[in-house]
Amino acid sequence: MTTSRGNHRTEPATTADEREMLEGWLEYHRATLAWKCEGLSEEQLRSRPLRPSALSLMGLVRHMAEVERYWFREISLGEDLPDLYSTGENRDGDFEFTGADTWADAEKVWREEVELARRAAAGRSLDSLSEAASHHRGEVFSLRWIYTHMIEEYARHNGHADLLREHIDGATGE
């Protein structure tokens, strides 16, 4: 079944400049994740229909909040911030939650991190280098690289979201 849920995504112009293109595709993929979660119940958003995988739509949104925070604020700006969900012992805390964790909270945090990421990138050149090195690679990154990586990160996880949504209620779509 193809769904016509509120698909509010807009692709960037095919002739946009580099910055507009990168920002446009990142916004498109952010909107795609929101769209994949739209109209579902709390139970459906928390469900893990692809066992043995622990993936859920709520977990993906929590994960992307962590990723937005890490790349745009911790790496790009050099802010010293704690993880939102993960701990030293549990690096997958964004995908693991309790009954006290809610979709409303997860979505609110994700939207806040997206807005903070937009502000972190605003006015910075695509060639500007990060203020901190990656914890994993020990390298600094251009803002251009961060945008490209974030587009890749969302695209990959939006593929997961497609499969989750189809298993949850049969909805498919671009």
C-alpha cells in the first residue's frame, strides 16, 4: 500500500549552489524521518518489528538527535556535551529505552538538536574546520564533510525507517 501521509519534503533545486544543495538535501532527509514516524501510536513508534534487530522508529529518532548533537555541536563547534542517551557502558542507549521514555520527549529532543545544528552551521563557511577532532578518527572535518556525512547518515537510517514503517502498518512510499 502506498501512503499519502503528510509528505512535506522538498528537494533542493537542481541548479542550487553547493551550500543550498547540501542544506537542502539534509533538510529533505530530516523531513523524511519525520514523515516515516507521522501518524503512528506510541506503541508503534516504540515497536521493534524486525527481530532480532533492536531498531525502532523512536530509537532512530533518538539516534539522530545524538548524531546531530555530536557532529554539529561537539565536533564542529568543539562544545563539551554529554551524550543524550548513551553511556560509557552502553553505547546503544539511544536504541534502548524504558517505559518512562516517551515519543513526545524523543521527538522534542530531536527537533531541538536539529535547530541547534542549524544554528551551529549558520554563517560558517563550508571550508571551515571543526573545533574538535572526532573521538573515533582523531581528525578535524570541514563543514562540507559534516553536511555530506549527515546526508549519508540520514539516508541510511531512512532506509531502515522505510522497512520499519512497512512492517508496522504496511505503509510504503518514497
